[in-house]
Amino acid sequence: MKKKKKSGTLGTIIFLVVLVALIFGCFFLAQKKSKERAEEQAQIEAQQTEAEKLIMMDIEQRYPVTVREVLKLYNRILQCVHNEEVSDAEVKALTGQLRLLFDEEFLQNNPYDQHVDSLILEVAEYDMLDRTIAKCEIESAKSLSEWTNEKGSFASLNVTYTIMEAKSPGRVNEKFLLRRQDDGRWKIVGWERIDSAEVESK
């Protein structure tokens, strides 16, 4: 009886050792595959142009949380449109991405086709004048102004652009107006050009 018991115990130990080995083997194999997938994805992303990255971005699922983050993404797309080599098809796709950041009031006043045509004309003008958006500076969150009225909850923040034209720099200041949506997202209502004194006074 004792011999059988030892034999049974030894068999259990061997079974457990094999099981543990299989578990660790599966774990390391899964880790290796995950690492390979991550490397492949990183390689694909490294080969993508900025326009392709922005077009593929799922803005609806990963919508910017703050006013500054909305403006950061807006200006990233804007700089891509004006600074990169983009086709008309890419401009159309990027316009679609931009429009996800806009309030319904803006969208109603600026139909998609009109918005696309306007951007394509701007791109052509930038190319003709050898103009690029060299830098985009968004004010800090401390400078954010917020208020509420019968039309909703609003916020405004200034953005300063450094525009290079024929290698000569110039600065443009704009005040952006955003409205908080029912789901809490901030969307752009519009913007206006302001003088530098208004920016410096904040």
C-alpha cells in the first residue's frame, strides 16, 4: 500500500510540474506574440504620414477631455493640412475629422462641401505664398474663461500662431469660443482674430 501511495504522489507531482511548465510556456508565448504585434503596429505607424495618422484616429471614441486638448487636436489637424503634402482626398477626410470637434451651430453655418472647398482654397493659397504654420501656442488652462447663459455653458481660450511666409515670421492671435455639449464634450463654436494686447493682458 505504501508503494502505491508513493507512486500516486510522484505521479501527481510530475503532472503538476508539467502543468506549470505548460502554463508558463503559454504565458511567454502570448507575451512574445503581443510584443511582436506591438512592434508591427509601431512599424506601421512609423511609416504612416501625419495625415494618415489623423485620418485613422477614432476621435469619437477618444474625444479630447479638456478645452485645451480640443484645441490641440484642432490645431494639429490644421497644421497638417497647411504644412504637409496632402491630396484633395486627404483634405476632405481631414475636414471630416475637424468637423467632429465643432458645435452644431458652426456645422449648420458651414456645410461640409463649403468647408472642404474653403480648406482646399486655403491650402492652395498657402502653397502659392510659401506659407506655413510654424508654431501654435495655446494659452494655459489658468487663462481659460468660462460662463453660462441661456444658450449653454461656454469657454474661451486664446491661441497664438507663428506664420512663416517666404521665410519671414509673423504672429496671429485668435480667440476660440467653445460650448459644452450635453455629454460634457467641449466643441468649437467659432473664433475671431484679436490683437496682441488682449493676449498679453491675461
